[in-house]
Amino acid sequence: MAEKFLTDSEIKRARTMHKTKVHALQLAVAIALLGSWQLLADHNILDPFFYGRPSGVMHQLGVWIQHGTSIGSIWLNAWVTFYEATYGFFAGVILGIIFGIFLARNPTAAEIFAPYIKVSNSIPRVVLGSIFVLWLGLGSVSKVALAFVLVFFPVFFNAFQGTREADHKLIANARLLGASKRQITMKIIFPSALSWITASMHVSFGFALIGAIVGEFLGAQHGLGLLIATAQGNFNPNGVYAAMLLIAVMALTAEWLITKLENRLLNWRPTQVSGSEL
Amino acid sequence: MNRGTPVKLENVSKRFRTPKKGWYEALSGLSFEIEAGQFVALVGPTGCGKSTALTLLAGLEQPSIGLVTVDGEEVSDIETSTGFVFQHDATFPWMNVYDNIAAGPKFRGAKDYENSVSTWISKVGLTGFEGNYPHQLSGGMKKRVALAQALINEPSLLLMDEPFSALDVQTRAIMTDELVSIWETTGSTVVFVTHDLEEAIALADRVIVLTAGPAQVKADFKINLPRPRKARDIRFTKEFLEIYQEVWSVLRDEVDIAYQRQLIAPGKEK
């Protein structure tokens, strides 16, 4: 039986110990996985010609950074993919929010457009990539367009649903307090739909990257997607993994930024209280 | 101090679609009239349509048949000269206390509202909590925010839909007291819906008892208890108990009827 409350420094120490333990185990998992891959490849159990190996991936990255790739500097290619995804992401998020809220606020318009939205949503959107390359050429615009359509729909549906689920009592209250339709949209609907919208943004950046990379597969002059396609053509699995690694870094950075943004925008929400003292 | 407005319901009926495509008649030919500046409590059994009457007065819904007038004019849309305090929390969760209370003046495009916001914050005893969000407040404090939010617009008609029903008994008694003392300085007309007869008599100038739904006026009592009142103490006086017994004897039959119906058709009400 404890006779005193834990002191702050005791709690802090226990918390640090817990964290260190988790980090150490996470590292151990990574070493075990990568180590066994390396070992299996070194002993030719996994054929390195097809499966590559971690040391080869690092070597490939080193070569790209020092000498550039066959299609220009690695930073240029990463940058191209990044801005294609980012442009598509922002365009999709902004238009998705606007259309989602607009249609949810105007039931007649929603009724009119419902079948069209259902049909366009049912088209496998990656197929559109080919059309965009035909229409918009091999440059970045076709990739931005593909990223945009991939991002638009999830954000649109979430914004629509979030608006529909906005508390009617709050809307009634705002109207009685004198809010105009526009003020209700901006001050009541938007904040209440925001947790739905940010939830869709988490998935959407991934979609934007998929759009950019698939677009580059289909035909491009620069970008990590093209780099992957080239490596694949040259039977260079290490090149594929190295590009994948860069894409993962990009996705994680974006995820981190979106989480930051979310916490800022939704700071009025109750924080989750953890059960234990730690 | 503003002038309250007179309010009138003339032969008002209201029906709603039920999920099973039938009709539910919440009000059927309800009529009553309230003088300017009067504090009226509407009491009646569960599901009798008290709250519906309030939403009609606020203009949140239109009557299916009949006429609702406020200050002699037909209510056809939301009346922004009307204040409404909801049964459940309707403060905006993404605004702190200050912004919640300032919401009305901001929506109305008022300038220089800072002083009146601070005045109302201190009137409802929330000084020091300006920066808190609703989820950081207790139930009673949220009610204070809702009250200040409605009253800062100086409504000539204040509608309250069982505003204190979600509070614990002690907080409720305190809030009742505070409402009386705040209202006595404003002079607006108040329609206060409640289940609680004690609360109704302690607050109101007049208690209207409604029948089991669809509501009709069953009885109308003038409450001649002296003002200013101390709602918490007045309930133990002899006069209070006499009125209470008189009103309860009328209300009891309706409560029984409503309860019997619930037993026969459970869940029909909502």
C-alpha cells in the first residue's frame, strides 16, 4: 500500500524509463527485420538480384546523393513529386471543403448532383491518370490533376457529412443570436465539420502522393515515380526501395505537419485524460 | 431596462411526421395570451407539447394551423428580439466563455460590445473564466454562459426550455435565485417551460397548466407572491404551499393520464 502520492520527479522518471524501453524495443524490431533481410540476401537465400538488400539500398541512396540519378539530381526529382502532391492536396482539400459544405447546406443542389457525384466517385480514379496524361501532357500538371481527384472525394464526403451532422441546436441558437446564413456557415458549420475534415486530411496526403507517383509511372520527365519505373526497368530493386524510402519520409513529414495543424485548429476539444498516473 | 413584448397564441396546432410516415399531433388548438413583462411558467406532463409551443414562439418552427404573434406581429421567421435558453447545452464548444457571450453582438455587427460582455460575465459570476472552453466548465457554469449569451442581446421576450433540468438540485436552486434577480432588472417577458412545479411557482407571475398532449390550457393561476423574491426561501412559506397544493391538484390528473398512455404505448411520445 502506498502511503504518499508519487512526487513529480518520480512520475517523470518512471515516464522516461517507459519511453526509453519502448524506443529500445522499436529499434530492436528494426534491427531484427533489416538484419535478417541482409543476412538472407548475403547467403543467397533471398536472391539479391530480385530482392535487393539494405546495404544496397543505402549504397544506392549514397550514389544518388553524390552523383545524381539518370534523370537529374535526386533533390530535383524529390521536389517535383513533393510539389505535385502538395498542389493536388491543397486544391483537393480546399475545393472538397467548399463543395462539401455548399452541397450539404443546399439540399436541392445536393439532390441534383447526387447521381453525378456517385458516378464520378465509382470510376477507379487511377484510370483517370491516363486521360490526364493525354490531355495535359507529360509535365507536372497531369500529376497535380490526378492527385487532386484522389484527394477531392474523401475530403468532399467528410465535409458533407460533417456539415450534415452539425448540431441543429447550435445552429438554432446561432440564428436566434442573430447570425446570418454566411456567419452560420463560417462560425458554426465549419468549426463543427472541422474534426471530420482533418480526419480526411490524414488519409488524403497519402492519396496525393499516390496520385503524383502513379502519374509519373504513366509518363513523366522527372519525379520519384519515374525513378521507380526506371529502376524497375533496369532490374534494380535497391533503386525502387531507395525511392520508396524517400517517399515514406515525405509522407511522414506531411502527416506530422497535419497533426500539428489539427491540434492547433481543434484546441477547444477536451484532451484525452489518461487513466493511470503515468 | 427594456420593455417586454406581449405574446399570443391563437388556436395553434402543430403536427410532425413520425418515422413511420404517420402524423404526431403535438399541439391542437392551443390558445393563450401573455402580457408584456410577465414571467409565465408553462407546466404540463411529459410530451404535452410545451417545448413545441416555445419553438413556435421563437420562430424556429411554424404552426401547421393558427396564429402566433409577438408584439402584435405574426411570427414567420426567427425573431432576433427573442432570447432562447435551451434545455441541453447549446453553447459553442469552439468558443471560450468570452466569445460565447460576445457571439450575439458580434453576429449583429455591434461595435463597442466589450463593456457589455464584461458586465454580463461578472453578472453571471464567471469573472476569471473568460478564456475557458465549455468542456472545462461545470454544468451550472455552462448554464450561466447560456443565460448571459441570450440576455446580452436585451431580448424583449425570453424563452426558456427546462433550462435547469440537467443540473443537480443545489445548483438548480442557486440558478433559480440568480435568474429571478437578473430578470427583475430586465423587465422582459419570460416564458419558462418546466416539469418542476416548485420551480414554476417560485419564479413566475403566472402558471399555465397544460393538459396531457396535444396540449390545451387546463388552468391558469396568478401567483401573488411578493417581489423581489428569494426563490430558495419562498418555498417554505405558507402562501407558497397553499398555491402549490392548488396547482398540483389540477396537474396531477394530467400527469396520471400521460403516464397511463406511456404504459399503453411506450415510446410513442418521442
